[in-house]
Amino acid sequence: MRLYAEGISDFKPWSGAVSTWDELETYDKIEELESNLDELYPDGMSETDLNDLLWFEPELVYEWVGLYYNENTGEVSVEPFDEDEEDQNEDMEDDENE
């Protein structure tokens, strides 16, 4: 089934996919995702397949649309995260766990 034949803007995600969808909407990336899906899945996909992609592969989805994901903090950004800042966050977490 080709879910996005009419577009995915009316798609309603559920469970863990909601937060990824919300980030895509925040950064106005739904159309870009749709374009990528059209190219990567020319035969289409089901709503469940799209939901699973958003839920279990958010980093990949963000990469497709030009967003950056910080796996340490769960933050999403249009700008790459500063590696030094990530290292500092990891060091702080290590100190808290000791």
C-alpha cells in the first residue's frame, strides 16, 4: 500500500513515533521526509511501516531531512552539535554515576 500517494501530512503517528513526528513538524521537515520516502520506497509503505520507521529509526529519519540528533540528550537541531559539549555532558554523567 502506498501510504503517501496523497501525502503524509495527515499521517497520525502513535506510541514512540509521536516524538519524532513532532520534531519533524517543528522543523518543517514533513515534505522533505515525504520526498525521501518517495525516492527510497517507490512502491510505498504502510502506515505501520512509517510509524515503525519514525519510532525505531529516528536518527536515520533526521539524517534524511538534514537534522542532527544528540543521542546523549535526545535533542534535535538544524546545526551539528558541538563534540566538546557532548564530551562534557558524558563526563558530567560519568561523575554523577560514581
